[in-house]
Amino acid sequence: MMSAPMSAVDADRGGAPVSHRPLGILAALPQELGDLLEAMRAEAGVRTITHGQRDYHLGTVHGAPCVVTLARVGKVAAAATVSALIHAFDVEAIVFTGVAGGVGAEVRVGDIVVADALLQHDLDASPLFPRFEVPLLGVSHFSADAALAGQLAAACERFVAEEGAASAARFGTREPRVHRGLIISGDQFVASAEGVRALRDALPNALAVEMEGAAIAQVCHEYGVPCAVVRTISDTADDHAPASFVSFLTEIAGTYSNAILTRFLQARGSRV
Ligand code: SAH
């Protein structure tokens, strides 16, 4: 049993006044982190703390202090992990990076969606509460932090401008487009034409579906911690989703994640 990770973090700073709280960076699956841990190791070394059956990696990327971890899949896993990032590692803000199913009509495999808001599509305590509303919290749509989401979207736009055409040619996708809007989350891998149609009918503004983002956004809302979510589209949540998801995750997700996070963290590091 670990003692108190906070004190370990402080000890690392040699007792000096804490000037910069770290950024929490998380994904569900290792492929979604790309080479981030290698980049941290190469820069200033990584210290790993195991807590609640997860490994939290502490270090810097482009000079910006970060705690990087894997949540695993689903809303509970995501909520538990983000709670630890907030309470045990005192993160200043949270960024989630990963893949998702495209739901919006214009959202294709290889596109990127940055959340402005997130909602739990499988939460339904009606008729006691409106469908999708978190009971006793009175909220269904959780906002991403506008500044953080803007920085992430800017990093995505730079990636598309600099490498979009080459990436499309390399992966056989269309040139990536960056979308901003609603991401919906639930404890289901959506993989049927009927399933994705039902989501579109219920939530016409939804751009992408995944399994963690809105849980993270709820916890961050409750604790007043800024958060942002970026998702690369691995599939279109229809009958082809399982095959499309697996090949995208294996072959492409890491490249996108590297490209986006590098640009985002470079810009952030230059402000530190
Ligand atoms: N054990 C599987 C788990 C994948 S679940 C594996 O490792 O292969 C799918 C993951 O990708 C979740 O983390 C979810 O957030 C995201 N995702 C991608 N496409 C999705 C879709 N169509 N529906 C729901 N989640 C999706």
C-alpha cells in the first residue's frame, strides 16, 4: 500500500515552493498514448507510482510537468482514475486522448473531434429525472474547459496543416478534419447501424461516441478542475466498427496521438 503520493510529489521538488502543478494526461488504452512515456523518459526521466491498480508516471514533456496514466475502459475506470489524478497527484488540469466512434454525419474515420461538451448517453433515470441528466446534480451536458479545448484544437489544426495530407496518403484515410462539439459516453462499444442511428435520433448534435469522456468531465466539474478531451475517429460505430477500431488502434492511433500531444505540450511548455 502506497503511503501518500502527494508527499512523494512534493519531495521530488526538494521542498521548494511548488510553482507548477502538473497536467494530468490520460488515455484508456496504451496505443492511445503513442510515444508519450518514451518522450518523458528521454527528457528528464520518469518516476512511477502505483495507486489503485494503476501506474502513474511523473515527469516532464517539453518542460511541462505531467502525470501520465491509463484509465482502462469505461466510465467507472475513468472516474476512478481522474479522481486519483486530482486527489493524489494534485493535477492542475486533465487532458484525455484516445479514439472514438464517429456519430455526426460529417465525421469520418481519421477525423479528430475536440469536445466542447460531454454527456452520458446511457444515463436514464426517467421519469424521475430528465433522460441523460445526472440525478441530484441537475446537469446532463458537462463543458470542457474552453481555453484548454482551444489549445488542443489549435494543436490538432497545426497537425492537419503540417501533416494532414501525408497522413491521409500513408493511412488511406481522407485528409483529417477537426470538429468541435458534443462527445457522448457510455458503457457500450457501439457497433451496429441501429445503435448509432438510435444515438443520432436521441442526440442529433453528437459528433462522436466513446466510453470515458463524460465520466471524466463530470468528476472534473464536481471538483472544479479544467478538462479537455480529444478523440481520433477509429470507426463509425456501425457494423464495421470492430474491425475498423482494431486496425486503427493498432496502426494509426499512436501516430495521431504523438502528433497532437507533441504540438499541444510544446505550446504549453513554452508558457511554463
Ligand atoms: N478490450 C478492447 C476495448 C476496446 S473498447 C480493446 O482493447 O481492443 C473501445 C475503446 O475505444 C473505448 O475506450 C472507447 O472509449 C473507444 N471507442 C472507439 N470506438 C468506439 C465505439 N464505436 N463505441 C464506444 N467506444 C468506442
